[in-house]
Amino acid sequence: MAGQKKLLRALAGEKQDVPPIWMMRQAGRYLPEYRATRAEAGDFLSLCYNPELAAEVTLQPIRRYGFDAAILFADILLIPQALGADLWFVTGEGPRLSTITTESDFAKLGPACDIHETLNPIYETVRILSRELPAETPLIGFAGAPWTVATYMIAGRGTPDQGPAHALREENTALFEALLARITEATIDYLSKQIEAGAEVVKIFDSWAGSLKGEAFQKYALEPCRQITAALKERHPGIPVIGFPREAGGKYAGFAKATGIDCVALDNSVDPAWAAAHVQADGCVQGNLASRHMVTGGQDLVDETRRIVEAFKNGPHIFNLGHGITPDANPDNVQLMIDTVRGG
Ligand SMILES: Cc1c2[nH]c(c1CCC(=O)O)Cc1[nH]c(c(CCC(=O)O)c1C)Cc1[nH]c(c(CCC(=O)O)c1C)Cc1[nH]c(c(C)c1CCC(=O)O)C2
């Protein structure tokens, strides 16, 4: 069923001599061809909603590097926008959204079933990519996890400690949980449409999972991921799901079993030998190389890449970074990483 695609074979639990490789944010500002297409689109959001150009930037890193997977070009904050939040990007600073802190803010959001009107161009991007990607290159669809998306919707921007979201969670738990439930429902529908349009794998990005401790992690990171995964696998039997509870630390262990996901994406704070013993024991793992190596390069990059490949060589493994590549990265260092993984 997994066919010959290396990524799908790893997700199905197969150990390979050379792991498949792709990179978080592989379509991005470190590539001159991305910057040119983004300029043609006008701005980042216009690029996300332009199916031809979004497909073009998705394909750019595949053409340049021959990665073993493509990831849909879009953003986790399109869901809040499709639910009715205002969204814009401030150059050099990041995203801004209208905030949700009261029942009346929440009441202004639309129902989950209304998101597709806004998100239809994204499904069109997926359809174009299904036609244009090389036969051996699967397409990964994605969405943000409800907690991470909620942190942006509550604060109206990225925050270092997710303070406003934690405050709402403690002070108005009912409103916080209603918001999470709405995002969860929308995310299931959104990912389901991506799969219908041709995505062969989906990934759930919980970039701020690490700030949820103890029972809160179980309720607001693990449980929504379990719900989304169960609903998708019921609608689309066999669809592989990658989960990324970033900075989950010791809670990476057991996460795949508890949620039903097929692969756990690791950030660069976990020791690969520990993760091989405690996370990969349950199935496929992905990630772990610190993104800064794409800036600094050299022998350190080669040594770290080899250390990770070696640590995970006895089980299913997808080579990737521990977080997205940054705009100051050198494209030559990406090639060096790929050559090291493939050439030893
Ligand atoms: C938290 C989060 C966001 N977006 C995303 C996350 C989760 C993963 C993570 O933790 O990095 C996920 C994301 N964002 C983007 C993708 C596309 C696919 C890929 O190549 O990985 C994916 C999977 C494109 C993007 N999303 C964004 C860019 C840069 C936009 C530009 O061209 O100016 C890209 C290529 C913008 C974005 N989008 C977001 C922020 C905070 C920012 C601004 C920060 C920055 O400028 O890098 C929200």
C-alpha cells in the first residue's frame, strides 16, 4: 500500500538504510526563487491564497534538492482567518490577529462548516500539486494543533510564554475550551479536504505544546491530537499522521500510542539516543537536527547529521530539522545536509 515512496514506507514502520529527508519550512525566504515568487504575489497571505504561485513555491525546494516529500505551502493561521478572525503580517515582526478574550469576541467567529469558502484556494493548490509533483514525492498537508492556533487567536500575536492563552485557560476555562473545540472541529474538516484533494500524509504542528504542563498537556495537547487523528482515520482509513508536540520533553514518550499518530516529530532539545529508546520504540520518528546548522554549516553540520542518522538507524526514521529553517540559512548547507544523509 505504501508503494515505493520512501516517506510512506517510513511512516508504515519500515527501517531504511538511507532515511527519507525533507525539511520544515523548506519553501521559504532562504531561497532566492521563493523571494522572487513572493514578490510576484505581493505579500505572504496573497501567496498562500494564490494556488498557482503557492504550488510553484512548494515545488521549488523539490526541484532544487530532490527532497523525499513536499509540504503544502500555506500557514497554520489561515484557520483563524477562515473562522472570521482578522489576520495580517507585520514585516519583520510576524503575525497579528484580532484577539479573543471574551464571550462576545468568540460569538463573532463563524461555525467550523463555513471555513471552506476562505480555504478553497488551498485545496486547489493541493490538486495542482497532486498533478505536478514527481511520482516518487508525496505531498504532506498540515494544520496547526488547536492549542498552538488558540495561543495566537487569544493573544493576537506570537508570545514568548503563551501567557495570555494560559491566563484565559485558568480564568475562563469554559470559553477557552469552547475555542479549542471550535478549532478542533475546523481542523478535522480542513485536513479532511486536503486529503480529498490529494494530500497523502498530514502533519499537526503543536509548536507551543511545551508550555502545557502535567494534566494541561494531556487535556489540551494530547487529547485534541487524538481526536483529530481518530476522526481523520475514520474518514480516510490508512492516512498517515505526523504529530509535532514541540518541546514536549519526556512527554514525547508514549505520545504516538496515546494519540494514534504514525510518527512523532522531535525538536532539537531531545537527545537522539534517548528518543531512539523511548519514542522510536513505538514507531517512526522525524526531525531533531538544530536549524542553526543550516546557517553555520561546516564539520559541525556533518557530524550532527551523522550522529542523528546513526542514533535512529535501527528503526523507522525521517530525517528533518527540529524546527523550521530560518531566512538567514545558506542554501549550500541544505545540500551538504542532504549529501551527508544520502552519501554517508
Ligand atoms: C507557528 C507557525 C506559523 N506557521 C507555521 C507554524 C508552525 C510551525 C512552526 O513552529 O514554525 C507553519 C508553517 N508556516 C509555513 C509553512 C509552509 C510549509 C513549509 O515549507 O514548511 C508551515 C508548515 C509558511 C510560512 N509562514 C510564514 C512564512 C514567512 C512568510 C514570509 O514569506 O515573509 C512562511 C514561509 C510566516 C509565519 N507564520 C507563522 C509565524 C509565527 C510566521 C512569522 C515568522 C516568520 O516570519 O518566519 C505561524
